Amino acid sequence: MHSTLTSLAASSRTNLGASAELASDMSQKPATLVESTDLLKGHKTVGILHNGSLYRLQATKLGKLILTK
């Protein structure tokens, strides 16, 4: 029983450490937020040029987004 509790405690500390590290990383590099409606501008599909390649961002009937190359 003691070894199980010790394992759970160690696992919790590891998960908390990873969460704290992620939160710290996110606070240093805030992500730019862009609304999908601003990208699509009323269309179902928009082309995105990235590093010389053309990608397609498409909104589905269920409101999901699909990005394809």
C-alpha cells in the first residue's frame, strides 16, 4: 500500500511539474489569437501559403476545421 501511495505522489509531482513548465513557457510566448471567421471571411475554404507550400483550411458542416496540404 505504501509503495502505491509513493508512486501516486511521485506521479502527481511529475504531472504538476510538467503543467508548471507548460504554463511558464506559455507566459513567456503569448500566442496570437485569430478567429476562424476572420480567416474564412464568409467562405468555406481559404488558401494559406506557408514556406512556399499551399495549404487549404476548410470549415466542415459540423463546424470543425480541416487543414490539408
